[in-house]
Amino acid sequence: MAGMTQFPTNRRHFLRTSGAAVAAAGAAWALPSQRIGSSAAPGAGHTGARPGAAPARPAAHRAAPYGVTTLDTAARPVGNGGYRRLTSGPGWPLVVRGELASAAAGRQDRRTALACFLQFTDLHVADVQSPLRTEFLRAGSPGSWRAQEALSVAGSVSLVEQANALGGGPHTGRPPAFVMSTGDNIDNHSMVELEWFLALMSGGRITPNTGDPTSFEGVQNSGLALYWHPDDSLRDQDKRRGLPRIPGYLEAAMRPVVSPGLRMPWYSTPGNHDDLPGGCLAPQDPVLTEYITGARKLFSVPDSDVAAFAKVLDSGDDPKSTVLKDLLARNAARARTVTPDERRRMATPHEYLRAHLDPAFAGAGPVGHGYTDNHLDGDRMYYSFAVAEGVIGISIDTTYRSGHYEGSLGTEQLRWLERTLAAHSSRHHDADGRLVRNAGADDAHILVFSHHHSPSMTRRPDAARAEEKRHDGEEVIALLSRFPNVVAWINGHSHINRITPHAHATATRSFWEVNTASHVDYPQHARVIELVDNHDGTLSLFTTLIESAAPHRTDFDDLSAVGLASLYRELSYNAPHLAAGMNGGVHAGMAGTAADRNTELLVRRA
């Protein structure tokens, strides 16, 4: 690809091209031309193994990737067949991308660090026993249910541990100042999932179980061969593909886990699964509201109903909630009795904000995690905040509150975004391309955060905000390109690593879009993002992928929280809808190319 250089990840390269931190505070750090290691003094690991299970390794002795990035090592598959194990492989290279600005020689010797932070995205913390889940769609769409979902809490806590273990950015040595979680923090839009998410980010004890406190009432002990039954010998369709039998799995998955909480501030951006049940259904429909907390759950439906509902989901225009309600009513006799649980109730936007503002979940701050009491007026979920001195973050809400998995912005928010961009830009261009000067602006480099990426944003009407025109991804790109101070738009939703240059004829009006894969599906990534000034008219944005702190190699006998987090990753690799990509096809697509992983993204400075 033109404007792109790939470097091997060997020690000589890092000594030549990466910077080390100086032990000093301030807005900009000088970077001598040597690399600082990314490991840190390890924290305490989780215990709580079942009787007879191998104990969790002490954090200080954990195998890779504890405390390191994918520049050092990355999970790789070994063996052949229907189920492949993971082990530690070589790190991925740094790719220098110069599509928007040329990479000048010697920049590593003169650059200064401006900011360092982490991006989490698409954690999908899930109550897998919720009656409103539609696992039965798996009969026609293998990706509609994930074998690893019961381990989402353990897997997410391990990612928090990894964030805490990173001593500094691999290219600046600067400690991460905060974590931004760019949406789909939870899976089913329920209050209990929201409490789990807030506890894992801020610290606390989480019991990932609902309904009957003593037994599992989900699909994985239903006796239906449609789902993986890890605890028993049922020859289900996943065991026929090679998934293992792991006695004690479901008991371990429901066992309490203690999250240490992030040792740094964290911010929250909403996604469609945070706002909507299933990420696409009407959130306050009275029938669905009653069903999610009730005593009946469907585990399977006829193939004809699977096909009909899947068609509605794909079309995006039909009333999905109405079709689902009809399906539930038509198959009422098939539903099984489960224990009702009021904690599963849907979270209104007001409750979602209130929960973030609860001092019990303040963690390392800030209180509200981007939201304030003022956001309760109109239940607004967009805000700006200081990333670092001279760097501003803008978090936008791209969700359709009436029910759809795609995204958009309403006119009111789009105008707010334009005003906020202008407030931090001494010069920009109007919609007709004319230069606008604002001498009173507080000039800053600007980073925009959202859940949806630009291709997933449409102009679909939103019945919850019917008076407002909606604006798609192309319109957001056009707006951002009017402001030379915009460096990047950072987002999730796609579950794929993809970095896109948005070039403009005026070089300073170009910016990058950084789209990061999820932490529920393979490859289970997050990013370290570092911004530096090269003092040659360019900025560099380094994007370095990290995995959770759990070992790459899974031990089926280790049902500690650490062992479950390791299994969470391996099961995600072996998802049936990825089977066709076992030799690099779908898997490689979700992980992205080398140019979508560990990168240096150059952009002209405004």
C-alpha cells in the first residue's frame, strides 16, 4: 500500500525507532531514542478455583501476554482439525502509514509525547440466562450465539488487569491517563449487566448469575444438541466440531469474580446494545419489558420462525419487536420455566446515566465517567473532556433509541458537535469551504469517540426522536474534515480492526478513523493509543493492540478466573461462524491486516 512502511518487531528496531519516557511530569515529554519496556509491577491475580482445580498462577509468573502488547507477542493457533488450541506467537510489526503525511527521517529523535490512553470496545458483558436472548437463531445463523459468552465477566476483568499491568505506552513510555470504552459495554440492555460492567471497570465483586442462585438455567444445560454442553457427555453439534468437555464449567462461570477495577480514570460511550435489548429491539415495549424479567424462556423454535426473524433483522426496515413478540406468542408452549429476576429489567437512558453517576461506581474517576447531572436533562449521552493538556476528546452518542443496530446523529447533536469543534479550533472551514477564523478559540488537537464507525451510520428515522433529521457517517466525515485540528475518529461496533485514512485535498483537513475489534469475539483486542508531536509539521498517532492478561495457552483443568479468561479467548477463536477462516480467512479479516493493527499514523499538523 502506498505511503505505508512495515517494520519487524525485533529489539534492534525498537531501540532505533521508539522513545523512552523521562521521569518527569508536564504537557509534553521529551523522548530519547530508546524503548522503554511495557511491563509493570504486576498486581494480584484472581483465585477462587474449584476444589481439585489447578490454582491460578500468581500474576508475577503469568505467561504472556501479561503486561505486554502485541508488539511483543500475540495469540496464534496450533494444530489442525475442528478445534484449534492457542499458544503464544511472535509479536506483530509496527506499520508506518504515510497516506496523509510523509514520515520524515529523524522524527523519533525530536518528538514529544502529547497523550497516552487505552480504548476498550464491545465488551458485551452478558447475562446469558436472560429470557429475552434469541439464541435459537443459531439454528439458521451460527454466529447468533457464542459458546464463550458465559465467560464475558472473567474475560473483561482480565482485560482490566492488563490495563493495570501496562507501565506505559510502548512508544512514549507515558503511563495511560485513562480508558475510553466505546460502547456495547453490555449485551442485553439490562440493569444487572450494567451493574456488572460498572463494577468490573471501577472495582468490586461480581456474581455473573441471574435467576436461580444455585443452578444454571440457560441453553448450555438444556439438553438441546444445538448448543455446546461443556459439563456433560451430550454429543452436541459443538462437541462434534471438537469443543471439549469441561466438567464444572457452568458452576465456575457463575462463581463470584472480584475485579480490581481500573487504576486510572475511565470514560463511557454508549452503543446500541447499551441502549437497546439485543442491540436492535424497542427498549420500552411493554410485552418485551415483562418478558425479560419473567419466568418463561424459549430455547428453540421451528426453522421457519428462525428464517422469518433472521430476514427481518437483515432487512433493517421491518418492525423487529413486533415480529419477535409474534414469535414468542406462537411458540409459548415450547417455552421452559425459569426463575424470574427483576434485576434483568431494561435500563432506561435515565437509569443508565444515573448508574454511571452513582458514587459507588466512581472508581478512579471521574464521577459519572464523562456524564454529569446536567446530562440527566434530556438524557443526553454526549460530552467533551480533556484528554491531556492541548488535547480534547469528544464522545458522541450514535444510537437509534427506538430500535436499530445501525447508528446516526440527530441534528441537535450534530450542531453541538460543530460548536464543540469550533470552540477548540482557531480556524476551520464552513460547509461551503470558506475559511473561518476564531481568535477566541482554545486551539487543541481533537480526538472524536463513538460506538458506530462511519459505514454503519445511516439516515434511518428514529421514532424515539421523530422530530429530528438523522445524519449518516458520510455527513460526520464531512463535518470533521472542516476542522484541521481533528486528528482521529476512534470507534468500534464492527468487531473488526480497520484503520481508514480520510484524505482531503487540503492536507491539514485529513484525519484517521481507527476502528477496533471487540473483546467478546475473536481477536478480543483493545488498543493503546499514543499521540506525539514530531516537530516537523506532523503528528503521529500510535495504535498498539493488546490482549487480556490471561495466558494464551488454555488449561482445561484450570477453572480459576484466570483460567476462564484464557478459555474465553480460545473459545472465541473456535466460534463456528469463523470455521471457514481457520486458515486465515475470516479470522485474518477480523484481526485486520498488519496495517490495521500496530501502526504509526501520520497526519499534517494544523
